[in-house]
Amino acid sequence: MDITFDQLRYTYASGVEALRGVSLAVPTGQRLAIVGQNGAGKTTLVRHLNGIFRPTSGTVRIGDWTTTDKQIAELSARVGYVFQNPDEQLFARTVRADVAFGPKNLGFDEQRASELVDAALARTALTREADAHPHHLSLSERKRVAIAAVLAMDTPIVVLDEPTTGQDERGVRMVASITNELAAEGRTVIAITHDMDFAAENFERVIVMAQGEVHADGEPGEVFSHTDALAKAAVEPPQLMRLARELGWRAHPLTVESFVAQLAKKPQ
Amino acid sequence: MIRLRGVSYAYPDTANYVLADLDLSVGQGEVVGVVGASGAGKTTLAKIIAGFIPSIEGGVLSGDIDVNGVAISSLTLSEAVAQVGLVIQNPFNQISGAKFTVLEEIAFGLENTGVPREEIAERVQAVAKQLRVDHLLDRSPYALSGGQMQLVAIASMVVMRTPVLVMDEPTSQLDPGGSRMVFDIISQLTDLGTTVLIFEHKIELLREHADRVAVLADGRITAEGAPRAILSDPRLEKWAIGTTRYTRAGLAARDTGLAPVTGELPVSMPDAVEFFGPSGKH
């Protein structure tokens, strides 16, 4: 399901212009990472997808829908949004009830809902915590509950707002494999992240935002080599690209494998 | 100064010990970083040092917990709060809920300590400026972004000037610039003699700013020492803590014969430039 942002502007009641004309097309099944400083407009942008924000001007289209014609509840059938802070999202007394809320609300029959909930819990390694109260879990576990709650809604578009913060290495790898599995199923994954290594290794497209505008857009290797645009947006390239630059290499290795392959080519 | 000896703890109504016979010391003016997987007991340990466990959350706690030479168990909660500032993991929960503006929020703790009104105002302004939240002082704490809220939560503890600060993932909501600013402020505080224990996932920052690093796994400290030595240990992958790409590249280069097998692996960019660069070991 394609997404189009067309000349999207959003101004807060305080007068702050959070988005200043963003135009962007995100085709079905793409893995898109949005990077930029705190306050760049990233969260404001993605919250237009599920109708939490409505454009001050411009349009947002999801498939054949224009978001302004739809209620939040309708949009939630197409866009699953995982909040940055799980405590804004979770409310039920058990993990299972929280994860089951979405599919029940979308009107899925009992059996399908229960299958989706089981699959979402298994994918986020929470099966054993199904009966626990979310508030007895750690913050990183609650974040996984929030992800499970969105996976269980089986939406064609999944938006992850800072999915790796507070996660240990196992959690980061889990989010990475969920991202890749969703894309393999033909679902679109949009993630906001400050973790450039996570973005470089798991997303096919990266956009850099600063002051409510898109400053760079393309494949990670290309975007992260635009040092001027990155500096303006106060974004640092992934670790190994920074290292390659520091070593005076012309190559832009995104992964450990490509870095080592490049190293092997150098005269020792 | 923090000194923990033989600390064990189980939450109420559970038989499992979250912490088991844990030893850890932080000297005055020192920054010690603790890394550990989710569920390793980092947040529990932070609350124990601050005296919130067992006084608020209950459970079975044993062992010696001394802060500045005094057993934390011998202090009332308000005496403990004057000794140890705790920046909790989720800034949304640090906000008191009792105040209407960021200014009042940062001043909240000081208002209960008998500090004169004018001094409170000065200290709040200075800390807000230091953490670059001075433009937010009139806003509601609930109108802030996650990153702004985290800086306000840190400000509300730094303003107290406690001799010990315990910070539980204080940069989780911050971008790289904001994270570095927080670590710079920690350095300024330790220069003034503040003792800092910080739980943090950002390994590159700990490599640059911590005096020592300890690994928390299975409820105890399983490794402790100089930041580069500890943070480049490949066992960090097994412990689900992870290593930087510099370390992984160094290890992969070693495995393929492109780097010497002895010496410390790189953790940060300067380490890696030295490790891989023309003036490096190969």
C-alpha cells in the first residue's frame, strides 16, 4: 500500500512550524528509516499517517485514502503505530489483553485474533509474559509489548518510533529481524531512529530531516556519504563509514563485512 | 562515594534473587559505567543505592550498602534523597505530576530542603541553561518531547547538588548531540567531586567518559576494569550487551588475518583509527 505526503505542512498551536512542506512517496514494502535531531519533525510527520495529526496544509494519502477523510479508528486498519514511549500506548491489565485489543477492535473473528496475538507474542519473545501486568515488566519489555500490539493488528504499514532505545543487543537484533520479516511479507516499515548503524544495516532507504524539511533522501550508502547535509542536520554517519572517512578511504562501508572486504584490498 | 558488598536482593513474593552477592565501589569524583542486558538488574541496583528499595518497594535485601561512609539503611528516605540523586529510566515517570511548569518541576525537590527562594531561582536558571532547557521553563512538563523531558528530569536531579548521582539510562531519548551534552555535564560534576554511577547502553560514550566500567550479568558484576579493556571484550555479545562496530570490525579483521591477534580491540573511533590506520599496528 503506497504512501504519499504531498507538500505537507504542520504548524502547532504555539506557532511553531514543525513541518515545512514535506513531499515524499513511500512504495509498498519499503523499509524506510527517518533520521534527524530531536525536534526535526520526524514524529510529527509519521503521526500524520494514523491521524493523530491533521495537515495544516497539503495532503497525506495511504493507498486510495486521503487521511483527512478518515477517522483514527479507520486509519488504524492500515497503519500500525508503535509509540516511542510504551506507557502512552499500553493500558490493559495483562500483556495478552493489551496485544489483543487492536485485532478485536478491528473486528477480526475470535480465531484469527487469537492466532495473531500468539504470533505477535512469540515474535517479540513475550509468550511467557502473556499473563503478566505490563507495569510489572521492565521498560524494554514494555516496549516489546507495544511492538507486539501493533504486529497483532496485521496492518500493511508499520511505523516504529525509536524502536531500539533502551533495548539491549538482543532487543535491537529482534527489532531488526522483525523489520526484515515484515518487509519480506510485503509490508511497509517506517522507523524513526537515532541509531545510524541500525538504519544502515536494516533499511533500504534513509531520509534525513532537519527543521521540518527533508534534507537528504536515498539509499543508506549514498545518504550517509553526504557529509554536508548530515552536518546541517546534526546527524553522524554510521560508525564504519565515519572510520573509513577518517582513514582516508574512498569506499563507504555500511557493514562489518564490507569494511573487512575493503580492508583486505588495501596493501598491508 | 558508593560501596556495595555482598548485596543480594529478591522482589516481594518471588524466590529468585535479582542480585546475588554483588560487590561494586565508586570513588568520590569517579564516573563508573555499568552495562548489562535488559533484566540483568540495573534498575533494581539503582533503586537500592538510592534507598528506594526496600523502603518503598519492599523485598528481601542483604549486604552492605554505604554511601559516603554511611549505611543507606540507617537513613530516612529524605536523608537518603539528600545524599543520592536518582535519574530514573523513563523520564515520563520522573515528572512529579504536581507542577504546572518546567520551572516549578525543576525547583520541586529544592523547595522541600529549606534553600532560600532566591537561591532556588538562581540554581534552576543555571541548571536549565546548562542542559539547554531554559527556553522551556514556562511550558507544561507534559507538552515536552521525550528528549526534552529527559533533559528536564536530569536537570531536576542535578539542581539538588547531591554528592552522589545514580543515572539509569539518562540518554535513552536523546540524539547524539544531546547524549554528548549530558556526558559533558557529568564530567563537570565529577570535577567538582560528585560521584556518578551510570547505567548506559551507549558503549562509545562510556568508552570516552567513564573512569571504569563494570558488567552486570546474572545478578553480579562479572567483569570490571578500564573502559577499553572491558568494552572490547567479545563476551559482551554473549551477555546480550553488544559491542561497537569498531570492535566487531577489529575482531573480523583478526579472524581473517588482517590484524594482529594480540592487544586490545578498538571500541571508539580514535581506538579504531589507531588500530586500522597506517600508523597503527599493521
